[in-house]
Amino acid sequence: MKKLIDAVDDVVVDALQGMALAHPDALTLDLEHRVLLRAEPKEQGRVALISGGGSGHEPLHGGFVGRGMLDAACAGEVFTSPVPDQMAAAIAAVDRGAGVLQIVKNYTGDVMNFEMAAELAAAESGTEVRSVITDDDVAVEDSTFTAGRRGVGGTVLVEKIAGAAAEEGRDLDEVTAIATRVNERARSMGVALTSVTVPANGKPSFELGEDEIEVGIGIHGEPGRHRSTLVPAKDVARRLLDPILAELPGEGPVLLFVNGMGGTPLLELYILAKDAHEILAEAGVGISRQLVGNYITSLDMAGASITLLRLDEELTALWDAPVSTPALRRGL
């Protein structure tokens, strides 16, 4: 295993410190609880958003802390949920008197621990805490880490759009409804070209032959729908988009999100995006917004995912709203 790390046991703490040092104008770090916070907190009377999960998916979630997105992100060990005390500390730090929305990927540990944190916050301070659980992955219904569908690329879109609604000053009911609507209108699917290597294990988590791909892979290396021989990028895009389109609700234009898993060059992601444009045009689906890059990764896995979000006028306006975070910035 060749990795730029100092000690396997310290990778998360070291990375959090490095991230805070790299973005001093955007982030502060509560090192005790491993929580990244907005350097400039929201004003009183605004809904706060927190999220989090296992590390190894950077820039998710800490890279999306900032104006127009999250108020705090809790970092667990690699591919391991944060604990309730971390989340409770985050809630206490960001509460501005208007309630807190937790955005939770549908993994068993995350769901359970965020629920416990909400109960702790309610008991200790009376803070009203809501949760929206993202479950946009169409690949499999249950997996190693979940009951039900996995939360993947749609989580980024929920954080951005709900974050914009909170930044505008909408109340907790409205922000929760917006986050729920985004999750309900988003569908995703991923593919792996190589395994992921967890630092603590020091070796690939699973084996893929030189000419094999895994279609429907999860962001922790969970099995997908099937393995096949390597095919051209357009065939990969079609294998991802066909099941997404089969389950995508509503009508009208979409936001196309082509995401890298961490080990795939942008050159290849742009090829996949071009192919997705062509396939969607053939299907009569218009693209009005798009995002291409590494936003929800799986350490060093080579691969990609595609997410489609069916937009409406309100969601489009919130997507276009200004945002300033380490990993996503525009309009400011």
C-alpha cells in the first residue's frame, strides 16, 4: 500500500486538521469531536444544517461546510459512522434558535447514530431536530451497510439545495420539505473499475480482474448488480442511465451529476459526461444544469457514478443560489 499518510490510526484527525488549515477563512475545527464548522456562523433565527458520515468520501461532507450549504459536518473513522456525541456537539454548536436539519445517508450506523443525537439534543437543550435520509441509489435495495437503498450522489444535491433554502431564511418545515423533495426526485448509480483500499486494511477490499468492472457498486465497495468485461465509456453510461431513467419520477429537465469515485481522471469523467448528454438526448431528456467532478468519493477507487435530479423552477433557483464552501463555490 502506497499512501501519503503519517500513521494509519491518525488519518482522519490529520486530514481534518489539514483541511481546516487549508481553508482558514471557511472552516473551524472542533478537534475533540471531529466536527468541521463554518468559520462565520449563521445569524440567529436561521435553520442550521448538519451532515456527516464515515471519512474517505471527501470532499463529502466537510468540503461542503460553508455559506449556502452545511453549517457543520461530523467525521467518523474511514467508512465508519460518527458517534452520537459528535453529532450532538455539532447540533449544539450550530443551533441558531430555528431548529436543525440533519442530512443522513441511508447507512444503518449513520441513521441510528443521528437519531440518537437528535434525541440527546432535544433532551438537553430542547432543540428541534429533523432528519432527511437520502436513498437515491437504484442499484440494489439492500446492501452490506443498509436496509433499503443507499444514499449516494443525491446527498450532495440535497445539501446544496436545502442549504440554499436555509440561507434564504426559510423555516424548518420548508427546509425539510425541500430536502425531502430533492431526495425523492434524485436517482443514482455507480460503477467501479478497481477496488478501494482502506488504510487500516492495507490491501484492496475486493478483487476485480484487469478486464472487469462492477456495475452498481456502493461507495464503500459494496457489491453491485453484476460484473462484466470492460466496455467503452458510452456503454458504461448507458448501463448506469437506463435503470436511473426507468425510476426517475416526473417530467421536464434534469440536473446531470457525473461524479468521480476518487481514482478516475477528470478527462474520463468528461468523456462519460459527453456520453451521458448523447444518451439523454436520445431519450428526449433535457439537461438544464450539470456538475462534473469528484464530490462523493470512495478513497482511491477508480470509477464513477451518475445522478439525475428532476428539476422544477424552485429547485433550479435554489441550485443556482450563491454558495461558498471549500469544494463548491460560485456566485460569491
